[in-house]
Amino acid sequence: MIALREAYNAGLLGRQHWLNNLVAGLVVGIVALPLAMAFAIASGAKPEQGIYTAIIAGFIVSVFGGSKVQIAGPTGAFIVVLSGITAQYGIVGLQIATFMAGLILLALGLTKMGGIIKFIPAPVIVGFTAGIGVIIWVGQWRDFFGLPEAGGEYFHEKLLHLIYALPQFHLPTTLLAFASLGLVIFTPRIPRMKRVPGPLVALVFATVAQSVFHFDGVRTIGSAFGGIPQGLPMLHFPVPEWSQIIELIGPAFTIAMLGAIESLLSAVVADGMAGTHHDSNQELVGQGIANLFTPLFGGFAATGAIARTATNIRNGGNSPIAGIVHSITLVVILVALARLAENIPLAALAAILFVVAWNMSEARHFVKMVARAPRADVAILLITFALTVFADLVIAVNIGVILATFHFLRRMAASVEVSQATSGEINRELSRVGEKNIPDSTLVFTVEGPFFFGAVENFERALANTHTDPEFLIIRLKWVPFIDVTGLQTLEEVIQALHKREVTVLLSGANSRVDGKLRKAGIVALIGEEHYFPTFDQSVRYIAELGG
């Protein structure tokens, strides 16, 4: 309960903070209601399952998470992944995968892996979130325009089918959808309405309109799902078969990785807005516990929700009390008002998801990155985006990270310099420490940068340019922060080749980390302890004493 404990230590659980957190929790609970239902339907689940997810995950993450202001629940980023799992394995398969993802997240948090997630490059994150936004947007055309169900397995097939079907749009459904979309967008811009959630206004408007006029052909939660059950679900553990567990390992890892990324991104955004500092490992623990329990009560995958977390902070939430109140608010709404949900048009929920998709795509940031980022980063961004939309999210993230890693390694290798120092440079340096000039029979090579597998070629090329064999060759390692096994193997091979040419090799200036690896790999033993020096001037003094 680190979030609660830290809030208590910071004095945020005092009575003076109760009102702000109660108001914030109430507002976030109201905002979460239409989003939870919309995300559930888009993920292939029932609308009430989205509410269950928001209630349970919101409460658990507020209590056990690593951020004092994080609000958890179903999110738009999950829609693409979850809908695919539901289509292939059914809702029970989705719940089993969610439970498995909870175990993975819990393991990541307990093994202190929270900090690693931040190393996923920005072009990959922006690329796949923009791609998810496009998929969500197109996926809602059917309910927004009242179109027949789109056929086709792949995105481009569904898109073409929907485009061809657009002339068949259902007029009452489309008008309700556009009216709802306008209310979602423009309600916060109306004076004295800034704090009223646009999605709630759109939901109430569309529901009242459908209840009064009973438009024929408008799909509602009642006609599509039979309404929302009143009350809380019973505890139920889906018992999987071993073959199901094996098949769902991949989807579970996808849910866990995406959940970890989004929850930690949300926590970072919250830190910037509220001036707080989250514990990334504890946040993963909280998310893991939440995903273990949500499927036991009819829910599915949840993570930190950036929009709801931001809403919480803007309305004065500064402690886990707000997140707990948000869950209680949803419970009250579910118990008291579930019967009124029967006439909620799916077109209104589609309109809400249109705005979610736009916000998720970060279109302005996407265009700005394409215009201003280096070409390699732009290529990674566009490839990740295209693969997300036209192939698969998992493939997109994997390929994006691999490409970004290769690009990083190439830049790292290019930054490593292996150069032969001139006698003038060396003599000036030696004169400052009172040493004599370097002997003519000695060459000095300086390695600057990490001596890893990507830099090996630079090292070999530099030494190959030595046309005459000196009596002594000093390799300066003062500016080498670390060395990997490939660097050690290459260094050993070079030393052995130089020994065959009767060249004496001296090493100097290695830091403690590099020193330990040189000794463990046998490099120091290969050149002899007498040829291994802490400083460069000591190696030069040794050669001078030999009369070199």
C-alpha cells in the first residue's frame, strides 16, 4: 500500500484534503462511466464488464500502486489487442490472458524491471499509439453511421468494405452520432461548463433523445446486449485447460507489456502535472494485482488511464482517496441507475471513441515529429505506424524496438574513436607531468568510447593502418567506460597477432570496471602484469627505463 502510505506521510489524508479528493473522485467516476462501456464494447466484451474493470482496477491500483493520483481502468490502447483476443479465444480466453498478464506485471514489478520500460524510444511509442488511434477510429464507423458489419480479416479489407458501405448510412443513427460528437468536443468550451464532462453530456443527451423519440433502427445497449445487470458480479474463476494457457502466453505478454508502458507513461504525465514522484516498480505491482482480480469479477485487462488521471489532478485530486471514490461512484451508478442504460445508443459511445482515437493519435505531435525528427527516427516512426495499422501491434512494437536498437548501436559505434596519437600531442601531455618525450620506437593508440561489439571494426581498422611494426605499442583505455565480451575477444586476438610480430603491447588507464573484465578475461595475464599500468605516464616511464 505504498501510495496510501506515502500520501499519509505527506499529510494528504488529512481532513483538509478530503473535499478536493471527494469532488475529484466523483468527477472521474462520472467521466469513467461512458468510457468504460465504450472500451468494453470495442474490445468485444459487454458494457457492464467495462464498468466492473474500472471499479476493481481503479480501487486496487489506488491502494497498491506506485502513484498517489493514478486512475486505472480499461483504456483505448488495449482495444486493438483485446478485440483480437476476444475474437479468437472468446471472453473467457480474454479473462485468462488478463490473469496471466497480471502475473507477468507482478513479476516485473517485484524484480525491479519498472525502469526498463522507459527505454522504449519515442518514435516507437508515438508510432504505435497513432496506429491504434486510426484502428479505433475506423473500427467505430459501423456504430457511428449505422452500417452493416464489415467483413474481412485485415484492416485494409475492413476499411474498403466500410467505404463501400458508407452510402447505406442510417440517418437517425448518424445524426445522433454527430450531435454526440459535437457535445463531447464543444461542451468544455461553453462558459460555466468547463468542469462538466463532455462524454457524460453526450451520453445523457443521446439516451434521452432515444428514450423520447424511439428512433427505429438505432442500435442501443438494450438491443445489442440486453441492457446492463443491476448490482455487482459474483466471484468466478475461469478454469483454463493447459493447451489454452500455452496458446495465451503470447497474448498475455502483449497485454502485460502494453499495460506496463501505458501505466508508466500515465504516471510520468501525472508527475509532471501534480509535481509528484511515482515508484515505477510498485506501480507495476499494483497493475499486476489489479489484472489478477479484474477477471475474477467479470472484468478484463486494465491499466493506468492518462485522460482520467489528468482529470483527477485538474479537479484537485492529490491522494489515493480520489481513486477509491471514483470506484465507489461507479458502484453507486451501477446499482442505482443500471436500468436506465438500456436506451444508450451505441452511436453516442462511438462518438466518444472518435474523440479518444483523435487524442490517442496525437496527430499534431506525429506530424511535428515527421517534419523535424532525424530521418532514421522518422523511418522508425512510420514503419511502426504502418505495421500497427496493417499488420499487428505486437509485430509493430517488436520491429520498431529492434530497428531503434540497431540505429542506436550504429550511432554508438560511430561515436567510438580509435586513433593513433601523434608524437607532438603525446610529448606535450608528458611535459605537463614532468616526463621525457616518448621514445621513437613506440606507438600510442587511444580508444575513446565504449569498446563493444559495434566498435570492434573501428579498432581493427585503426590498427591495420599501422604500416611499420614498432617495438612497443601502448593502448590507452582511459576513456573507455565499459568493454563487452566481443571487445575483449578482439583485444586478445590483436595482442596475440602483435606478439607474433614481436611487438610488446602495453595497456594503460583502464577504470575499475574495465580493469575487472580485463583480468577476468585473461588479457592482463596475456600481456604480463609488468605491461599493465594505471596511468599512461607510468607506461612511458617503463619504456624509457628499458631504453626503448
